[in-house]
Amino acid sequence: MARCQLRIIGYRISGSIIIVFDGLGNIGIAISGGGGGYAGIGGSGGIVIQGTDADNINLLNGPVVQTGGSGGPPGVGIGLEWVVQNSDGVTVNGFNFNAGPGLQGNGVTPFEFHSMLENTRVVRICPPWEIDWSDYPIPTSD
């Protein structure tokens, strides 16, 4: 998952594009965006690893609250978030761990705390073995 964030005191805007998969063989792309409250000043981008108790990727659709913080040595942003999501009446819990280039520690603030509301849309990508290739006929010349 990749994430970019713009943060100022009081408000944070965040967006992410995530490759998601589950134990059932489902693969998809989750696109998220939103914002929320923030204490600190900074910015970061990087890679995020997410783990949840969702049975399948379809339960990652919908509103999600992410609460956590980040910090790190100069030039590095390292963060951890607790994630709670509600999809079709099912509550999903999880975590995000992220790391990448960041402004924390560069004389801005050594750490930040936040709580955000985002919305996620998962686009399922079928594994190749599940595609009905008859829907894609090969053109022939007559």
C-alpha cells in the first residue's frame, strides 16, 4: 500500500491505494481518502502494511476510522494506527504500520497524533483462472 499525507496543526488529509488479498484467493485494489484531527506538523509518504480480521476483501468497503501516531529520526516517518471499519453491519478491526520519508524530526515536530475518518472502495480483480475467457473472443478475419 502506498500513502501520501499532508498534515497541518488541527487537520490532516490522507489518501491511499492498496493492493489487498485474502485467504479465499480474492485480489483487489482498495482506494481510500479522507481526513480528520491532527496534533503536530509534518508530512510523509511511504509504504503501509495493514492487517485486519476481515474474512474477505469485500469487508474493507465503507467508512473507516484510523487513530494513531507517527514519529522518527530526521527524514524518516514511522507510524502505527488502530483501524476500525464498518462494512454492511460487520465491524472489522486491524492495524496499519507505515514507514517512509517524513518531516518528523527535521525541526518541525518529533511526533504527531491523529484520528481520521476515511472511506474505502475495493475494486476486485479476479485471479486469471476465474476469468471467463469466452467473454473476450479472439477476432478472426472472414
